[in-house]
Amino acid sequence: VQLQASGGGLVQAGGSLRLSCEASTRIFSFNIMGWYRQAPGDERELVATITNDGSAYYVDSVKGRFTISRDIAKNTVYLQIDNLKPDDTAVYYCTAHGRLALRGRDYWGQGTQVTVSS
């Protein structure tokens, strides 16, 4: 199973990006999928998650600006980031926790860099 993250880039503060995480298998194979980010010198932190039934969770610092969604047919989870701030600069990683045949396994994408200029 592989997770392919994409969509990062260099953007000015106030701009938007949409990150994509495409799984090599059906996303119903996962209990939960999500996004973490890691800024230079910082620990990796959870940003948002979406469960198998479509319920979304966001850390307080991104509520109102980040939106996690999924396209089941494309096996893809998205992270829409609006009103980007320099503090959002980080490598963003997608992750998934397996269920059924993949139960108990955690998967990580390779990361996509988001850089926000002021």
C-alpha cells in the first residue's frame, strides 16, 4: 500500500493550496486518514483527519482555514488550505490507519512541501 502526496508549493500569504493524497488501494481499507505537518526544528503535528464514515476533525489552530475531504472513486483524500499564513510552512504528510485486511497497519506518504511567503 502506498500513499502519494502532492500539491505543495510556494504561495504568498493569503493564498490557497489543495493537497492531494492518493492511495494505491480503496480508501475504505482505512479506518481513518489524515494529514500531519512538520516545520523545520519542530515535531510532526496532526492537522486534520477524516474517518471511514466521513467525519472530519481539525486541530484548533487550523479550524476555519483547512478543509479535509475525500473522493472515494479516486481513492484520494484532499486538504484544502485557505488564507495561508507563514506559520503554515511545513512538510505535509498524509497518513492512513488500516482496517479489515490492513488492520493495525499505519501508512505514510512521502510528504509535500508547503512554503508560505509573507
